Amino acid sequence: MSEDKKLAKDYLIFRQGQENLFGENDSVEDGIEKIRSKLSDLTNIKNLHFLLGAGASSDAIPAMGPLIKNVTERVEAQQTLTQLAFNQGELSHNDLKKLFKSAKDVSPNNLENILGTLYSKRAYQKGVGRTDRLNDFLINLIESEIYSSINIDCTSVQAEHSLNLYKKLYQKLALRNKDLARVNVFTTNNDLLSETALGFLNINYNNGFSSGLSRTFNPARFSYTFSRKVDPSVEKYEPLENMVYLFKLHGSISWIESDDNSFFNIKEVDVTPNKPPSDKNVLIYPTPLKQNKSLGSPYADLIREFQNKLLLQHGVLIVIGYSFSDEHINNAIYSALASNSSLSVIIFGNYHPTENLTRLTDRRIYQISGEIEVPVDAGAPPQKEKIHYFSYIVNNFIPDLDRSKDSEILEEFIKSMKSVGDKK
């Protein structure tokens, strides 16, 4: 073995249950190829599902750290004092800063826990028949900052890289073999990158909302199969190939509460980037209390769809950029694994939580993570790239699903024969 050969086991993780799938002498290149080969097999199973978390949009949407910094700056800003004086009268800016500091001291680097503390205080005050206008003001300020960070122009330079990745992902998924079920994409993200990418590619998608001027929510739409007539002379139809099912588990910045006489009173509207939120926006902000909020409509209906899809026979769930911080989603996955012996779960990420799917010995669960060096330009040092990040997964691991296994085998055979011919 060459001394400078880099072994897969030293840089990458590829486990089935707790078993390492790399050979003792597999190189990094061998390891990447093994992962790619296994994913090619698993993504050709009948029912394919994706679960996309915040990591999938992290190049365009600020992560928790920058968000806390932005909120802190807004709390400290003079314009906040002016707004507070206008809205709250006798309450002072110093009182606001003290309240934020006390909530932040409990969990300095986690905006989710900060909001949870403030929500808990509001719930207690409401329970004893009181109101805390300062606490409510701070909650609104934080929620407004979160909304502003999500409500970006998805066609801007800021979002260009992320949008291109989403477009590449959906371009691969939409042309899935027509004999297999259409792909289900579940996401905890509230942004509009998926919808923008799908619209740009002219890919049909079903997100549970009707078409027309008043786009109202109806989860029954997820059971619809969109078909086209194959033969005009007979009643023969086939499902649309260019189709994706999109489930936004935590709502969207484009959803608002509706006064229309629709069954679920939720409708989808066009959103102007960089505008402040409406008081009727329907989305779940990141707090420990989100499981309670998810019990209401439309979230309970979306979680039910998530559970139902995972119970379909011969399915694969690919998890990308999700932190496993949502108990209701985790429970749905655990329940599906317990009930559906034909379900496999592929988890991209290097997790060290106290309780997680990656700790189980179940061989239906795969974990993939690691870091490799990627050449950039001649003479320039290589860049390090994490293989469990959205960009690497889309560019290197997700196969073109419109290609049949037979064509792949034929292509590999042609390559091998050409290689033999070149050596002669």
C-alpha cells in the first residue's frame, strides 16, 4: 500500500446500523464509490422520500449563530427604543435589554431556547390572567427578525448557490422512472427555495394547495395522482413523470390564515421579498414548544401524511441537513421503522446527540458523513469539503433517477471494454 494513500476509514463514515461498510484498505476514492453505488441501488426503490432540514438552505438562510447576532443588534439599536416607546408607552429600552439578556443567559447560542423561555413566560402570564407587553414586544421582535432572514429574494446573488443546488436536485428527482412512485420531499424549512426552483424548471408539484386565485389548503390533494391521456382513442392514462410532492412540515412564509369559507382556513399567497411578516402568517418558529403547535391544523395533517408515506412498502427516506431536534418528526420516523420492515433510512450528517437514529443497531439505517480534499485549480491547494453537506450530496451522490439500472450497467461495461482496449 502506498504511504500517502488515504484510507476511507480515517476520513469517512459509512455505517449500516453500527457496522462499518468500508474495507480495511479501502481508499477515500473507494469509499466514495461504495457510497455512490449503494445510493444508486436505494434510490431506485419504489417509494423515495426526502427530509430536508435547515442545512439544505444554509448557504442562503442565516444559521442560528448569525441570527442571534442580528437579534442582539436589533435589541440594542436606537430604532428599537423609538419603536418601543411608540408601541409600549412607559416601558423602557433598558428593561427590554435586561429581559433579552436574562433569556439569553440561559442559552447564549440557541435562539430556539431563548424563544422557548419567552413563550413559557407568556403562557404563564396568560394562565394567571396577566399580560407582559415587554415580553410580547421582544417575542415579536425576534419572530420578525427570523421571518426577515427567511423572506429573501430567491433569485438574488445571496441565494444563487442554494437555488442552483435545489434546481439540480429537483431536475434529478423529477425524471424518475415512470414505473416508480413520484418523489415525496418533506422539509422543515419555511423559505421558498423549493418552489422557486420547481417553478424555474417548469416541474409540476403538489403542495396540498388548490390552483386558482384563492389557493386553499386541502391535504386530500396529496392523494391525487396527476395523469395525462396516453391514447386519445381510448381511456388510457399514465402518471405525469415531471412531478414532485412537496410537504412543508413547519409551514411557509407564503401561508396565511384565511377568512374564506375553506375547510382548513389556510391559503397560499404571493410573497414580496424583504417585506415584514403579516400577523396572519402560518409557520412554526424554532422553539421547544413547536411540537405542541404542530398538533394543530395544518401541521397535524402534514405529519400524518409524513407517517403514511413512510408506511408504504419498499421505501427509502433520505435525511439531509436535519438536526433531529423535532420530537414529532423523530417519533414519526421511529414509528414507521417499528411498523414497516421494508423501510430504509439514509442519514447524512455527523451526529452526537444523546438519543438519535444513528445510535441504533438496526441495519435498515445508514449513516454517511466525513470530509475529503477536493482539487480546485492547478497549483492551488485542495479545498476541504464535507460529504454530508447538501452541495456535495446533490453534486456527487444523488444519481440521475431517469436512468435505468440496465443503462448504467451497459455504460460501465462499455467503459471497462474501452479501458481494456486502451491497454493493448
